[in-house]
Amino acid sequence: MKFSNSTEELEVLTSKVLDEHASKEEQKRLCTLINSSATLRKRYASIITHESLLHWEIGQVNEISYEKSVSEKFLSFPVISTLAASLIALACVWGFSKTAQINHASKDLIASSGYRESQSTKNSPLISSLKQETTDLASVDILYPSSSDFRVELDTISHAQAIATASHAIEVLENNLNYDRYGQIESLECVSSWHRKDHAGVPAQNGILPYEGDQMISFSELIVNVDAQIAEVSETLQVLDLRAFAQENSTQITKLDAEVFFNKGVSVLSESTEFSLSVHALKNNENFDKESLGISKNTLQIDSNLETWEKVESEWLVPPGTDFLVVALSARQDGPEALLPNDSGYYADHLKINLRVDDGSVIGPL
């Protein structure tokens, strides 16, 4: 059977597994698809979750209407098929993640990622943390305070959490690691990227549906400055490593274009919120600190229309000598209303970044 894309193939194979009609070859192919893409893993988990909830609801009805017949049957067919599909997922995920587990033998992980321990990075806080067994995964989205040995200069951003996240991401990229519990590492051509789009993702929330797919980015709680009457939060969402790219395109002019969509929940306290997309160009100095070479910031005021996602775009010439680009999103409210509790929710979705070189080549979306 021919499929138009991998998502369609995954859906068909998952359906076969749930119906217990999948051959061994089809089960192996399903495992391969699950291992190949975070997007496909999320889609598989969504299908299994919906299937499980459906059978749970049916089971509740059957328990009332056919109590006697249910009691004679320990496991119904849908439960068995769903369990089988879950076991396949567990087996695939185990195979996918066993080389990336953080344990007492984490030196093997560091070596396999292409990192070679040197005198200058031997005592790196990041490497030290990877050499310790991880037992608490409930705080995988928390990076505070920064433990890096270098300073990161992010103009217009004062939120310690965002600065700590940027510092951590840069350290991961500098050490050439291929796994990080706080974010996802990807490479496209000569550009490496660390991002936390999946880690910050949530489904429909506060009456807002994602702009696309089944996940959107949720902002952390706004931090209130009582004296200035400001409530604001900044999120470091992505860091691009341009060191190899700069070497290959040293004589070329590079332009970055980015876009993202924002939305917010309904609030009786405030009609509008300022959202912004900022890109920060950083360069290594002689002390290994990351100093700012420039910033591009685009802002937009949006209302509380749940059905409307507002688009922010950015086009910017990347300063020569840039080693890293930090992409951050911010939400801000001003005035006395900013001091009052507000749980309406602030969201972003569909962040797309491209690098365009003078010779016409495009790297992206990143």
C-alpha cells in the first residue's frame, strides 16, 4: 500500500495493531516510524490515548447494562488490543531512548555524542550534572538559576529563567551533545538547533485551540513588578549554533526571517496584551562570555478573541561574526490591572525560522 506521507502510514499501521491485524513486518515498520520523529511519536500517543478513553467510556456503559457478562470476562478485546499497542510503543521508546538515558555510565553517552572531554570542560557544571543519575523528571522544564561558567548578554530581557535557559542551551550546543532532558537537539545542514517547543507544548486550553496540530506553546506565569506596574514573562524557545555555518558562508550576507502566532485567553481585567518576538545575536569573547552583537524585536498588541491568532513576523540581517542566535518570546501587561491575579493564559504557535544566504540558498525551517 502506498501512503502520501509518514503520518498517514503511522495511522494505518496503528489501526491495524489495535485491530490485531498487523503482521510482524508491519509492527516493525510502526516501531521504525515511532523512532524516527517526535511528531510521529506525539501522533501515536494521541491515537492510543483517544482509543483508551473511548474504550473506558464504553466500558462504563457496559458495566451498568451488562454487569453479568462483564464479570465473566476478565479482559475485553478492546482492552487487549490497546494494551498490545501500548506495549509496542513502550518497546519502541525503550529502543529509541536507551542510548540517551542518564545513568552512572553517562560517559558513554557523552563520548557517543561526539564530545571529547578536555581540560577546559572537564569540570563543566552541565557535564557534571549528566554524570549523575537522574531520578526526578517532574522538573525537566525548570532551569533556574544558570550554572554556566559564562555570561550571556540578552538585551531587553531581564527574566532570569529565560537567561538561564539560553545559557544552558548554548552550553549543550558547545559541547556537541545529542541529548538534553530540557530540550530537543536537531541539525539541518551546518546549523545545529536546541529548542523546547515540545517541552512547553500544551493541548487546547482556556477555550483556545492550537493554531495547527494538537499542541501549542504555553507561557509561564507572568512576573509582577509592583513598583513599575508591569507583569511580564520571557521564554527562551530556541537557540541556533551558527559557528559552522559562519565558516562556510564567511563572505555571504545572511538574513533571518521568522514568524510566530500569538493568542490569549479571555480576561475581564485587561483587554490587550503586548506580545513580542525577539532574536538576539551573540558572539564569544576572549572570556568565553556571550556578548550581544544586536537584537531584532517585533511587538504586537492583541485582544482576547479566542478564535483569532495574531501573526508577528521578523526579517533581520544577521550581524557578521554571530556565533549563536537566541529566539525568545515575551508577553507583557502594563498598568494597575497588571497587579491583579490573571490566569487567562498566554500562548504561541507555529514558530518558523529560516536563514537566507546571499547566494539564494535557504536553510530551514529550523
